[in-house]
Amino acid sequence: MIVLSPLEKIAHWKSQIDQLTKEFVFAFGELSKDELNWKPDAKTWSIAQNIDHLIVINSSYFKTFSDIAEGRHTEPFLGRLGFLVCFFGRFIHESVKPDRRKKTKTFSIWEPEQSQMNGDILSRFERHHSELKAWIDRSETALKNRRTISSPANYWIVYRLEKAFQIIIDHEKRHGIQAKELLAIMNVN
């Protein structure tokens, strides 16, 4: 197993985010507002809702990233228990991996907009990715110090900052696959 330095990890994550940006723009950039908002049924999220969900969930980490960067972050109490940090990190990461076929219910704070969205969702996604990469750039010291954070959805769910970045990226890959599957269904109909 190759161990990467914090700077190498940062470069790798930013490269993956750039690749995801390209993939989303390539796959969905030519769609109309109606196509971005199309759903086969009321229980399925549209392409726009999948993208909005990613922006909402990733942005929910930004306060924590800011607190860490500004020296205001306090390690969560449960962060002292290494076995819990590892358990929650692995559990959450496994639940969002792209190859996991089982659907999971998201926390209500991470639900996407339920109404029709503007056609600018991909522009918002690109701007969001720029902001996310800026936060990753600022994380080198925190990564070296193996900082532990709480999930934005639940203070008692703790994992390493490094794991949070992996979760964010794999979660985006998963929703990219879901949105592409939806596009395929839409093209058949």
C-alpha cells in the first residue's frame, strides 16, 4: 500500500474533483432546464436534484473546514476513541461508494430542492467545486495532525478529515452514476 503525503493527497483529491466537474458538464451540460428536472416518478430525484444534493451536502462541511482553518475547531469528544473514528469513517465511506447498489436515505438537512430548479445548476456545481478545492488546499496542516471532525448531520458520528474528503468525492461519483442512469432512462422514453 502506497502512503501519500498530505500534499499528494490534496493534489489527488483536487484532480478527482476536476475530473468529476468535467464528467458532469460533459454528460449534462447540453440538457435543457426541463431535461435537468425530469423524473420518471415522484420518488426519484432528477439530475438537477442529484447535483443540488451534492452541493448541499458538501457545503454543510464548509463551517467545519473554516473552523479548522481559523483554529476554532474543537475535536469532538468521541474523536478520542480511535476505534469509533475508524468504525464511523469506514461505515459512512462504504455507504456512499459508487459501486454500492443499495439506496440509502439521506438526512433531511441534505435533501435537495423539491421544486423545479433553474438551468444554472451546472454553473453552480462548477463554482461549488472551486470553493471545495480551495478548502482542500487549506487542509494540509489539519491532515498532518490527523484532525477528527463530526459529521455535519450528527455530532456523534466522527471520522478523520481525510476520510471526509474521500467520502465527499466517492459520494459525488455515486450520484454521477445515478444521474447518468436517469439520463439513459430519459433518452429511452
